[in-house]
Amino acid sequence: MDELSVSEHLRRLKRRPLVWNKCFLLAAVLITTASAAEGQEGAAIPFEKDVIYSHAGGEVLKVDVARPASGIGPFPVILCIHGGGWQLGNKSIYGEIIRAFARRGYVAASLDYRLTPRFRWPAQIQDVKCAIRYLRAHASEYRIDPNRFAVLGDSAGGHLALMAGLTDARDGLEGPSCGDPNISSRVQAVVDFFGPTDLTSMRVPPEGERLVIQAYGGDSNHVLFDLTGSMDRSGPIFRKISPVNYVDPADCPVLIFHGTADPLVPLEQSQLLDRALEKAGVPHRLEIVDGGGHGWTGTKLEQSLRLAMEFLDKTLKR
């Protein structure tokens, strides 16, 4: 990974969860630059911080929301989901990025969700779905078009974005009590940056395990135990948390990014999902970044962000 090593990123994330890596800070700059054509670049972006969207498990769950400075809407909406092994990070990681999306003509939000090991699965996806329903319930307030909704995430956040995009109410992940159950949590697009897709088969290579231990104090098996409460990769819980098992022809379009040199989530994870989506006839694209690690910068990132914005504009701004 150029400019900032994976180990350094994970070390910083462990020590100071508010510090985000250069890859996604640069992404915000690139999106902002691309927003010039939308006429938003010089305007102050309305930004609401710490909006309470739910209470669960004794936690007050909050979302930050950025809105376009001009236009009457309704606007498409993007919910950003941070990574961090389901146990680190917070919504502030995407603060600059949701502002950048707002400059491009989207209502954009970033959420906090319940983290492991205090809260195990399915708390995390329940919170994501709850935030989706909350934003839909407040569509008129935020000038949102509830039928043009995307989720975007990286790493563990990419996993949660995929779970949000590939599951529905039949899968039992909506949560016991969160808002109006008649409001759908289905979305119309997913952007996934190197999220795990099949937890039954994913194996972190030795060099990656060293990085995981540095960041989390245990290897990948212990990180997944904190999420699932199980070490049995063949057990039902690992099948239930694997997005690849929920693919069907009714799924929304999916854009996937993955680097060939990712030391934490092997490229094979995205290739498995790519094949499943192809078999089901779901509109999708797997963009493989040659030499990309668990994130990338420079011209590679610029190209990735350009493709992501073209995908979102084509899917949501029709």
C-alpha cells in the first residue's frame, strides 16, 4: 500500500479511532473536485452532527448528515459505513467524504453502529438497517428521494454494505424494535471496498495476521469470534454472516473494488461474490486494482473514485 502502510494505518486506527487514512481523505478531495460541475463546490454544506437514529443495547446510536447547499430535491442518498474489524472506528471517519458527496448533489450520511466484542452479530447489520429506515422516515425533512438509496463501505463496512444490499426482511436482520417496520431497509445500489464476502472460507495470510494482531490484540479468528461468538467456520453463524449466501436475481446493482495485494481480505473474497452475482444476473462490476493493498492512493484511487461516482450517478440520478 503506497504512501501509508497497512500496518501504520492499523496502528493509528487502534490508538486513535478518529484518524482516517490518507486514501479516503484524498478521496474526499477528489470527489469535491469532481463536484465542480454540480455547482456545489463554493457553498457551505449544511451538516448535522450526532442525530440520534436509535437506542439499542443501552447505546445511543447517532448519524451525521450532510446535504446539498442548493437545489430543492428530492436528492439521492448515500449512507457510508466505516470499517475497523467490526470493533474499531466511528462515523467521523467519513466526515469529509459525506460533505464531498453533498457537494456532488447527494444527501450523505455516516453512522455509528454497535461494535464488538461488547455487541455481537447481528447488532451491527440491525443498526445499519435501522439507520436506513430512519433516513427514509425523515425523507421530507432531509429532502431525500427514498427510492434512490445507496450504501457504501470499506472492509468491515463493505461487508455491512453488502449485507444491507443483498438481504431483505425475510432474512430476519431488521432488528427487534427500530422505527416503523413498514418502512423498507432495501437499497438501490451498493459500493463495496474490499469487504469480506464468505467468512466460512476467508483465510488471512501470515503477513496479514501479524497486522491484525498488532491492531486488535488477537488474530483473525479472535476478531471473528468477537463478532460471532464461534470459532467454527463451518457452523451456521458463519454462513449467516456471509453476503455471498444472500445473492438472488432481485438484488440491486453492486460495484466492488479490491486490490491484488490486499494482505487482510484476500482478492478471492470479491471474486467469489463476482461469480455469484454473475450467475444470478445481478448488474455488477468487480474492479480489480493491480498492486492495491487494503486501500490505495494516487492515480489508482482517483480512477476508483471516478468509477464509483459514475456508477452512483448512473444508478441513482436517472
